[in-house]
Amino acid sequence: MILKITRCKVAMLTLASALLCVPLTRAQTVPSPKDVYGFRVGDDYQLADYAQIEDYLTQLDAASDRVKKVEIGTTVLGRKMYILYISSPQNLAQLGKWKDISTKLARVQVTDAEAQKLSEEGKAVVWVDGGMHSTELAHGQMTSELAYTLATSETTEMKKIRDNVITILMPVMNPDGLDIVVDWYRKNKGTAYETSRPPILYHYYMGHDNNRDWFMNTMPETYNVTKILYNEWYPQIVYNHHQSSPSWTKISIPPYADPVNPKIHPAITAGVSEVGSAMSKRFSLENMPGAIADNFYTMFWNGGGRTVPYYHNMIGILTETGHTTPTPRFYDPEKLPKLVAGTTPTDGTDIMYPDPWKGGESHFRDAVDYMLTATWATLDLAADRKSNYLYNIYKMGASAIEKSKKDGPFAYVIPKSQWDAFEAVNLVNVLKRGGIEITQATKNFEVNDKKYEKGSYVIYAGQAFRPYLMDLMEKQDYPTRFQYPGGPPDTPYDLAGWTLPMQMGVAVDKIAEPFEADTEMLTELTDYAEGDVSGKADFGYLLSANTNASVIATNKVLNSGGAAYKTKAAFTSRKTTFPAGSYIVSGGSASIDSLASTYGLELTGLSSKPDVELTKIHSPKVGLYKSWVSNMDEGWTRFVMDEYAFETDTLHDRDIQTADLSQYDVLILPSQRVKSLLHGNSVLEMPEKFTGGLGLEGALALSNYVKNGGTLMAFDEASNYVIEQFGLPLKDATEGADSKDFFIPGSLIKTGIDTTHPLAFGMQDTVAVSFNKSRAFVIDKQEKKGEGGTEEIKDAPAPEIEVIATYAKNNLLMSGWAMGEKKFIAEKPAMVKAKYGKGSVVLFAFRPQFRAQPRGTYKLIFNTIYEGAAE
């Protein structure tokens, strides 16, 4: 390895000319971010866009033998994603070796003695990322300087890190979002809106929820990273940079707040605290006050960038650093509050905030410096304890395997026969993407007198990532916690319950005792069943209403010029009974054979019109409302519409107010607060063109649309808006409830479905709905005024309200945490259809498409759209 590069130049001397060879340091030969950007990372009012960052990464890779840039995929909008491997040249030349060692240890593919030897031989693997949340601007910029410093610095510490650690740096996790936010800042710099956020989602579909997609992996950005973390490299530490810390602090670090999920190995909890301690110590020694710990973030929820690693025996780290904008700010020291983060004193007496920041000027560069310092503390610790971290991940994996033998279960079996085989395969692939080892039966087998077909999936619990498997397959029991004795409940960080088989409507059998079955390991994501096309199809092909895949196929046929029908009742064809709501498709340019094989569908040909009443449907056209108040629920709805091939137009406030809405078969209002729907952004918050909401004009346009025959669908909070604006005889049963009496913070609630209703065709009669501080409906009684006051109108006709879904009477909580559920929502409507003029309003008290997770409730959306598209 050449440590110095020499440059020769001719110097004219007073007596003679001489050729002088002047040593050049590595830092002089490798471009710095400033050389490429024209400013120092973190300078006030300055941001690099993604093209500049790509350019810098390319130059850094070309100039340094300590950096290896690798493209790992593309984003939703087609931008390239990269990771950098940063280490010594010798280590980079043997990346395959270090990856193999990390894999063998994390997957427990060796004996204990071999693990100890490999732990001494191997290199610690640490993942560091920036740019996940694009409005948190500092970390997507900071990573360029982190890469440069780690590649060029010749300090003893940096040499040690390069020698002992393979740093995998993700410079920008969300390139699309970075450009959106940088462009917005540049356009508004120097105006009153300089520090405002864009009025659109900074991830095309998810916005801020790109850090809520880490077990579903619905987006390419998420899965591109998941492949590295849980299927290739298995880092011992995963570090996500975020912003912002509580006001009047500089950075929020580990340890985190209670509770901790008991499925996580306790050594992970200790390891997280160890990293936090290293950070705190370094900040103190470098005279960088303002590091606060034990703040809000817990270790219970699964699904975030730093929480999913816990269930893979990896130390997940999140820091939240103050000052998200390049615009400087001054904090008047005279106004220092006595408490920060609600409860933490600022006088230095709190063990989790021993060195408070006292205020003064705050700059973008401060955030960069704090992020860099926290990263150096993490990498230095990993370098010092690299053998310990490598061996520990092996020990935790081995412990998980032994725990399965001792405590069970032996395996989970996903039977081949399912209500919706499409979603069963989707569940298998969700687990597979997350690194779970899955086998498939090569022969029929029997367990506890139950027969399973060849092709059923067998997931043995005795594997290194058992915590992850069990956490996704089992129900959550979130502990009852209050802010203080007699006070309101302590709101969980994100969700309290997320059990995947419940959400996806997939039957899974948990087998406690060992059994024998002939199986083979799935080495790749599994395909759907082969599919089958049978029978003469003079009239069309029949598709079951039970599977979500039928919707994709139907839309593809319709979008290609074909025809489609839905059956109004069950019927039998060739000794097979097809449920009400089944689809019949014909014509068009879409390949029936291709649809069958792609989605594992069975299409049965019909030689003539079946003896059942049919509803003809045309290709649906959906209008999806998109507020200028960026709304993640709108993004998720748009994602589901795109995934299932519905033609969808985005409608902003002005579109609703002025466009010809009659062109749409269905309009959808995603969940959004009533006030936000009505009024939108204020002129104090946003440039005028992005202000205002639907207003009176929009409400009137929606009302006229429905009265004239349209179908309006509203989710969760938006249902209250429709009830109020349309004067529907409904109320929200949870309105005004004190959280001490009623509280369901992101849990799964048992709900009964009227499967005879056309909007529920293809549904199972009991489902888990995603209840996220949601609501329930009460159908109002009609009243009249009399001399003695208000009294019920006994002979009044019942309002035209049809109930499609009802929260269960008993045992409502399926997974998570609930208080007061029996009193406030039991046996109350969860989904209703109300006649309104010639059209109808369909209201959901919950979000049936929440984060694209509750696949078991999707059909309620699809059926409503098709009813709107009925001819």
C-alpha cells in the first residue's frame, strides 16, 4: 500500500534550477466535499442536491482505494441508490471473506469453537445511513464528509477503525425526497417560507412512513437496504441518523425509554446502552453539551429502521440531532426552560441529561458536527470490541435456537389451502425478505391429525432470527402504562400491535411439538402457485372473489379493452361453487395465461352465461383527493390503487371545487383531520397557491357529486368530515372520550363482516382491522321538537344506513393494547353505506389500507370501487 503520493515540480532557485519532489498527503489527492460542492458541508443556507452528491461519491470512489461505491438498486422514481464500503485497502480486497464470516456467525452456521475463532479473525460490520427523512436535512449532507474523513484521516483512531471495521455507508436513503426538499428550500430561501416543508410527500408514496416499512418492504428503497442488512452482510450495529432532538437540546441518544419488547435478546438492550454511553462520554470530553437520553423512543415496536435490527440480534441505533435547516437560529439563554422533553431538568441534575446546552447561536454545521461525533464514537467502539460484537451476534442467534427447543414452538405451518392463497404467498415473501429461513413441503404430511398438502410452507422456529419470526407471527401484548399514577395512558412509540397473519387474513398453524415432514429450503422469494386456465370460455373466465389477485387480473383485462362482470350471488359450475362477488372477464389484449401464471390464479372458462344475476362493470376511474397538507394516508392509498391497476387521478382542492367530478366512478378521501380538510395550510405557513382546503365550495361540490349518482369513500378521520358536511344521521361514538377511559393506540381489533352485502363479497366473516386512534359509528335516532322538549319520532322511517362491518361484541383486542373498547366501540358499526340522493357515501371508521399492511380488509375498498363502476 502506498501511503504517500509524490508530485514533482520545477522550482526556480537563485543559483540553479532543481527538480523537487514534494510529498502529497492522501487528503490532498482525494477531493473533499467542498471541492465538488463549492461550500463546506453544513454551511449556512447551503445544500447539495442528489446529482452533486452522486458526482462527489463517484470522484471519491475513483480517488481512494479505501472506498468502494456499489449501486444497490433504484428508487420509486428511478434514481440510483448507492452504498459505500469504507475500510483499509487490504480489507476491501477481501470483502467476500468478511461477508462470509459475518454470515456464518449471524446465521449460526458454525460451532461455538469455530465462532470464537472467526470472531477473532473477522471484522466488525457497521451500517450507517443518512437521508431517510428528507426534511431532516443535515444527515443526507453529513454523510459526504463522513466518507471523506473516514477515507483520508490519518489519526490513530481512524486507522484503527479502517483496520477493524467494514463501514457500510448509505449516503442518502431517500434520493427522491432529498431533491424534493432541496429544491423547495432553494426556491423559498430568503422568503417568509424559507424553513417551511414541501406541500407534498417527500417519498412518492410513503413520506415520513419510509421509516415504517421495514418489515413489509413494500418499496424498492426499503427492500434494497433490507437485502444488504438481513440477507447479505448482517451488520452487528445498524445506525440511523435522524432529526430533530427535543427543543433546547442538541442530540437525543441511547439508552431509550421503556418498554422493551421481551422477544428481543437482553444483550441487545445492553448493547444499545453501551453505544449510547460511548456517545455521551465523547460529547462530554469534546465539550459538546446537549446530549439527552431516555427520551420518547422505545424498544418495543417492530417496523422501523433501527428497531427491526433488534429482532435480528443486531444493535439498532437512532440519534435525533437538533437543527434540521440550513437557516441559523438564536436561542436566548435568558429563556432557557427549566424542563426539556416535558420532564427532564436543564440544571444538570438528571443522569440522562448531565450536560445541558444553555442556548445561543445554532447553526446547520452544529448538527453535522454532532452527527459526526456520534458516528466516530460508534465506530471507535466497534473497532475496539470487534471480536466481542462478532461473537455476541453468534451467541444470541445460538440462544434463539436453543430457546425454541426449550420453549417452543417447533414450527409455524402455512397451509397451501387458504382463503386467499395470493396473500399467503405475500406473507411468506415478507418473512423471506426479512431474512427468515423458510421451507416448503415436497410431500403431503400430517401433524396432530391434520393433513397438509405438498406445497405448504413450514417455518421452523429454531433459527437465529427467531425473535423476528415470532414477533411478526404472534399477537402483541403491549403493557398497560400511564404517564403517572392516575394519569392518562403513556402513548406507545408508533404501534402497539401488528401481527401479520391477522392483518393479511392468512391461516397459520403454530405447532408446539416436533414433527417430521419432507421439505426443501426456499433460496429465493417464492412465486405464486402455477395457476391454471381450464374450460371453454365462450362467455368468459371466472375468477374467485376470495383472492385480492382477482382484482389485479380484472383491472388488467378491463384496462386492455376487455369486459368484466361480478356475480350477485353464489353459483355452481362443474361441481365447483363460486362465491357471490366472483369476477367474470373476457376479451381485451391482456393474456389470460400470463395473468394465471403471474398471480397464481385459477381461471375457469364459462361456455355460456351462468345461471346467476350479473353486474357489468367498466374500467373504474378513481379520483383520489390530495391535500396540500402532505398526507401519508393519501400516499398509501395511491400506492394500493397503483398496485392493483386502478386508473387513478390526483385531485387537489381546486380540482374538487371546479372539475367535472361526474367523470369519476368513485372519489376517495384518505384519513385526514376535519380542520385540515376544511382549511388546509395557512398563508403564514405556505405560499398562497398551497393554502386553503376544500372549504365550503369543495364540500358543496362533493355533495352534488354524490347526489347526482357518485360514490364517495372516506377513511377514518375523513369520515367525520363527510358526516358533518353532509348532515348524515351518524355520529362518532369515540368523540370526546377521555384517553383514561378509551384508548386504542395502533392495535388490531376483531370485526365482524356482513358477507352477504355486495361491498363485503369475498371477505372472511371475521377480520382484524387496523385501529389507530380511530373511531366507531352510532346511527342517530330521528327526533322532533315538542312542547316538552326533544322526543323520538316513533313512526319516522329508518335512515338509509347499511352496516357492512361491526366491531365484535367480546374479545375485541386481537393484538396490541386497548382500554375501554367494550364500552365505546363493541357492537358498533365500523363501516357503513349511506344513501345520499342518487349516490352513496361509504364510510370507514378505520383505515382499511393502513401502510399497505391489512390486506384482509382491502376487498372492502375494491368492492366499493366496482360498485361505483357498475353499469
